[in-house]
Amino acid sequence: MHGTLCKFRWQALIGVVIAMGCATPTLCAQFRYTYSTDPATIEYDPATGIGSTEVVIRLRENVPSGSVPLLAEAVSFSLSHDPALIESAVPTAAGILLTLNGGSGPQVNQCTSYPSGINCGWVFSILNQSPLQFPTDLEIGRFTLSTVSAAWMGNLTGGTALLDPASPPEFEIPDTVALGNDSFPAEWDFAPVTLVAVSPSGFLRGDANLDTALNVADVISILSGLFVVGETLVCPAASDANDDDAVDIADPISVLNFIFGGGGAPPPAPFPDCGGDPTPSGLPCDAFAC
């Protein structure tokens, strides 16, 4: 019942009848239109599980041989995904749809996001004022996909999330392209969504406590790691302040000389900007500052 109500609400809103049949049996024999998504990658921090990306939606008419592209006036579509892995935001019109109405996009815009997907309808030509053709894969919209942080926190290997055609009852809006009082069914061609764990990998030379600053607290951190039982250096590579491939008493002394004007030279790179080690020494680093 929910899906039926949702469908009629959508039909009433856009002011056109989305017919469930086609103008001729020939047009019904195959999908006249194809919605698709571009391949997308979500980079997330495994420490928090947080990440997001923008997904591009495209539309293409599968023009039969000997025919010309039709003039479309409205679109409706829906999709779903695993709500335990990713979350979707409300789509926005983009690409060719933003060439209409002075750049404001469709005349009627009704899109909704749900925990497990989205549905959307755009009317961009009322009374045949500005119909569009889709002879190739043209961008029509974008939406943001975000990780469900609890699903990816601690995951260092990444994974894949799939987009699928929507399932009733929540998303029972047909995948169609409307032309006046006729509509043509559309299929989906989903690209996978790849999730990649990306951890910070840089540091500031001498920044032993990884607070992205060089001060006396770093001297204390190095001395504690060297001489206090039970204390460890979280990033020996950063604690190697003089870049001699070892962490010893010379490192806190070099930091003190630089901080307090004792004639000490500034630490070698990465310094004064945070970054990767240009002279890797094999010293470990279990955590990074940037």
C-alpha cells in the first residue's frame, strides 16, 4: 500500500501520467532508456570509518535503428543499497538538466532519500516547452554516498558496495522517461562502489607527540620514550629529529637547540610542512599526524 500511495503521490506532483505501457508493442519489446552510474570510490579513514563520495547519474536513449532520439519531458527513477554499509543523500539535478530554466534545473523536483536508497522524479518540460534528447550517456544528476562508520571502522582492506534496482514498498517509483502522456520503461546499469581505506601517512620531523607542532612537549615525549619504563614512541620516524636513522639523546637536544635559539639547524624534511619521509630509514610509525 505504501508503494502505491507513493507512486500516486509522485504522479500527482509532476502533473503527468506515467503510463505503465508504451505507445507501441515495438517500443515495449526492449528498454528504450538506460540509467547508469559512473564508477565511484569512497576513501575512508579506518580509524573512524568515515568517508564519502559523489556519484554521477546518467541517462541514455537506446535509439532503434532508423529512428531519431525522442524528446523527453520528465524522468523518474529509484535505486537501493545495503543500509548497513552505506548511506545516500537526496540527489540533485546536474549536467544537461542544469542548462534549463536559466540554470535552475527542472521545473518540478521531487527526490527523497531513505535508509536503503533513493527515489527521484524531475519534470524539465511542462507543456513541451523545453524537451531534451538523450542520444548518449548524459549526466542528469548527482548524489552523495557516505559510509556507515560502524561498518568500516577498523577495516584496513576496504571492500565493495553494490547499487541495485529499488525494491518495494519504499521505492516503488517506476524507472521511466515520460513524453507527454506516454512513458517508456528504463533499465539500470550500475557501476560498483569501491571502498578504500586511506590512513594518514605523514608527520613533522621532531613532532614526537604528533600534534603537528614542534615544541618542548616533543622533547619530553622523546625522553620518556627513551628512558621511562613502559613508555613508547608512537612514531620513531618522527622522533628521529636529526634524521640520522636512529632515536637517541641527540634528537631531543637538536630540538631544544632549534626551539630556544641555541644555533641549532631546523629539522630536516618533512619540516616545516607535514608530509612523507623523503629519506625513509626503516624506523616504524604506528600513527601519523597528517
